[in-house]
Amino acid sequence: MEEFELIRKIIPTYYRQPSVVKGVGDDAFVFRSSEDIVFTTDTMVEEVHFSRKTMDTHAVGYRALAANVSDLAAMGSRPAFYSVSLVLTPDWTDEEILALYDGMEQLAEKHSMDLVGGDTVSGSQTVVAITAHGYLPPDKGRYRSDAEDGDVIFVTGTLGDSRGGLEELMNPGESVSGHLIARHRYPEPKAEFAAGLTSLSRLCLNDISDGIASEANEIATASGVRLHLQKEKVPVSEELRNRYPDQAGEWALSGGEDFELLGTVAPGEKEALLEKARELDIRLTFIGTVSASDLPEVLLHSPQGTETLQPTGYTHLKERRKRL
Amino acid sequence: MEEFELIRKIIPTYYRQPSVVKGVGDDAFVFRSSEDIVFTTDTMVEEVHFSRKTMDTHAVGYRALAANVSDLAAMGSRPAFYSVSLVLTPDWTDEEILALYDGMEQLAEKHSMDLVGGDTVSGSQTVVAITAHGYLPPDKGRYRSDAEDGDVIFVTGTLGDSRGGLEELMNPGESVSGHLIARHRYPEPKAEFAAGLTSLSRLCLNDISDGIASEANEIATASGVRLHLQKEKVPVSEELRNRYPDQAGEWALSGGEDFELLGTVAPGEKEALLEKARELDIRLTFIGTVSASDLPEVLLHSPQGTETLQPTGYTHLKERRKRL
């Protein structure tokens, strides 16, 4: 396909967000906001963060954008825009490129997001770098530093499924779990849920990209508190437990890339949280409590005793990323 | 250097922009704006868009950010934030990484910009992807589509110097021109100038990244007008003309990466434009006029006659980029 024809197929013909002032096609994109603006960025390198051997490019695009939407959710914001910088190797076909954008569009449509910029250049290794913007009512940012003594800890969805799905893809057996593979390829970031909690006076949120062991430690450190997690309450899907009984527990803690939310709220706001989860048909589980501490740490309690949960993350097929 | 120590050296300890709500260190960055927001992104691949053989990493960083600042300038906006996604090969030293950020910081400081995000990952080819934000008073965006019949055409600075500097670096002779090399490595995007023209009722602007042949054609197409350029008025530095008498004229038209501004204004606002240029000690040259036309095109007039100027760009060492 001629390259400008390819670009014409990708450029949006209308914008879902009414805040667009000047869309794609000038030196830069222009928008207007009466709310706070949230901005995040995420870079994925082929054979480091994803593989076309286990993921078609539609899923690569969807998942790359999902990582950004999950970060926007973790700030409590409503997703609005995304921009895509691609470095493509010569072996990419037109169909693979269009499928990559279609994968992003599938998620973008669900969250009313617009594609507002980016560029495509050639290189010797594929890189997908996405940036995204969201909107936030003033002073409703949901930060890692907002956990307080007495808060209850919650998590959305089930954990470890994405790691299980990766296992299915990398070491296929006689049967495969479509559920786990779908959770790996097409995770559902909880942006609508997070943005719908503006009535809560205070909420601490972090998204689960590296596993809750890592994310819980980030909250403990940022808030200067101790988190107590009840191991048996950490939600694991029946599918994961059935197929990987020996690994399910560990993957639930450190599997990563589930793109669910981990958070803490005041006990008095539990009910409002549950109400929103019911409304959106989202599984919500209370898995622990927060206590004051001079030493920020995460304790994992189980019938076998209590241990300190180290911030070990998801390292399989994924090099740890250094983020600003 | 231990990686977290490296990151500590890069993360800003304060923010120059008062609009920062939540700085680096959570799932995303948050800011607040009473003005319109301009957003741009630019990806550079090693050995495609830059080479560490001819540029130290300080200059690579400076120039990568300069390309973004130039896009912000071309919209008439004041630069505010930037974010850096890096894919680094294993041979990068700590010193090279810090120099890259120092190079960006040198330009950022001049424009009161803050580093507000990004990530660093490993790969087999170096990629520097920068995104940047600027602020714009409502309805003061300066678009390519704003040229009108009767406008005068102007350009800042001198053209072709960056291309000359590249030649000095790639084919070093017995002497080198420090001036041309500096113009290639450390171009000066005209953001302060562009943002200082808010009193003008209408202004068409485009930045010169691919050479004015290309940029003038973009204006002609976007505005649906004919641009008449006077060849002998296109500003060329004495240094470029002396060292490259045979190529200077061509490089001035299609050299690219000068990061100057090409624009059109109503004749009645020429004086206000000149006044701002004088105030900031910027060279400003009027090089032609705009006329109505059913056929968008650029005509180049010279004593030898008139020719249609095709949108040929800068292709040496740089693959054409497909931008949204």
C-alpha cells in the first residue's frame, strides 16, 4: 500500500472528545481543558516487552494502549487522547500495521479516546511508544501517597491471569485456556471505575503492572505506612488455580500486567466503592488494612504466619523498566 | 552507576512551570491549564536520524528536544513540558546517558521547560522519542491553513546552515566551520518569538524541519493559496555561501533541520512582526507574497525566470518520516 494511503486509513476522520481544538495535520495537536490533565507514556520493544511469536499485532496494539489507559485509571482520570510513535522493521506488512492500529482503536473506542498524533519511522528493531492524556476534576487525583492509617485495601478483578496466559502461549500443552490467553492479550483497564469514584473524598490508587507485591510496596513507601495483606483473600480465578495450582499463588502476587487496580480507602467509604463496582459489574475484593508505621513495608499474613512481601515484579520476558 | 542513582540525577528536584499539580513519581504526571494545550511528538532512530559518529550525545539530546520545541513554536505556543522515551543499546555509558539529558536540559532551561516523564528500556538500536507540551492563549493557534491572499511571506534566521554543518561533519576538510557545525548541532527554535506575537490577529506559521520547499508547499496546500517566493531574497549566511557556493542556494531551499520559522501575515501587521524580531535580535526576512489560486502551489521567482517549487525535502542521512 502506498504510504500516504496507509496514513489516510489511520488518521481519524472525526474526534470523540469535544475538547479538540486542532486535530491531526499541523505541526502539533491542540486541545482545551477546564479540568486537570493527566499525561503518561510507555515504551515497548519487540522481543523485550512483547513478541509477535505469541501475540498478533492487533493484540500488541491493544495491550500497549491498555498499559497507558491503566496508568490513567490509576490517577482516577478519564482517558481522552493517545499518540503513537512507531519504529518498524522492514518485515512489517501493511496488514500488520493496520491491525496494530485496529487493536488500539478497539480499546480507544471503548474509552472514547482519540488518536491525536505520532510518527512512523524505520529501524532495525520494532518499538511501540505510546503517550496518553486523561482528564481529572481539580484536586481529585488519586495518588500512591494517599494511603492512611486505618484504610482498607482493595483490588479489582483477579490476579495472575495475565501471567498464566503468557505461560499458555509460551508452553502450549494439549489444551489451552482461552480465558487466560484473553486476559493476557486483551486486559481490561479499570478506567471507567476509577473515574467514577469522584464522590470519594480520598482514594489511594496504583495500577497492577508489575504485580501487587511491587505495587503495594510503592504505596507503602509513598504513603509512609504499613500494608497488611491477607494472602488467602487475594483473588485468583478458578481457571488459573485449576490449570496452575502450584504457581497460582505466586503469580497472583508477582505475575504483573493484569492492569487491575490496587487501592486503599477509609472504611466509611467502602460502601460507595462497592456500589460503583456493582454498577459496572466489576469484581472488588478487600484484601487487607493499612496501619501507621515508621517503617514503610508490606506484610503478608496467612495461616502459616506473617512474612514481609518484597517488591518482586514480573520479570519473565520483560526487562524491568526504569520509569521517571 | 547504579540505575536508580542515574534516575535520581535525571529527575527534576523542582518545577519551573507553576501549572504542575503532580510531578514525576506516580503512575502519571498531572498539570492544570487555563490556556489551550499544544502537544507534539518526535522520534529519532540512531543511524537513521542521527549518528553518534558526528554528534556527541549532548548535542543529540539538545537537537531532539529542539525539534519538538520548534513544532511548539510553529503553533505559536510557549513550551512547558517534555517527556523522554529512550531505547538504549548496551554500549551507552552512564556519561553518555547523562550528557543526553544535559543536552535537553540546556535547551529546556532556556524555555523554562520541565522534564515530566518517560522511560528507559533496553534494545538493539537506540531510539529517542520525545513528546512536548506548550501553552497557547485561546484561539491564538497559528496554523498552516491561515495564509490568505495578499499576505506577505517571511522567514526567520538564515537557511541551509544545518545542512552545511552536516557536510562539515561528514566530509571534514582541512578547515571546519564552527558556525555551521553549531547551527547543525545546536539550532535555536524560535519559540519565544512565535509566542510573543499574540497581538497579531492572524498568523500562518510552519517550522522549517524539511526545508522551505517542503514547508511552503504544506502552507499552500493547507491554505489553498499560491505562494510566490523571490529566490534571491531567501536568506543565506555568508559562511554557507563562502564555503559551499555551489550548493548554498539548493540547501537554503531544501536543506532542512534549520528549525527556523516560515510564515505569512497581513501587510498591515508587518511592522509589529519586525518590532518583535528587533526586540529579540532575530533576523527576519520578507521573501514573497501570497495570492489566491484554485491550484495550491509554490512559485519560485528569479531573474532567470519562474519555476514551480516542488516539496523536496532533506533526505541525506534522514529517511522521510510519516507523521500523523
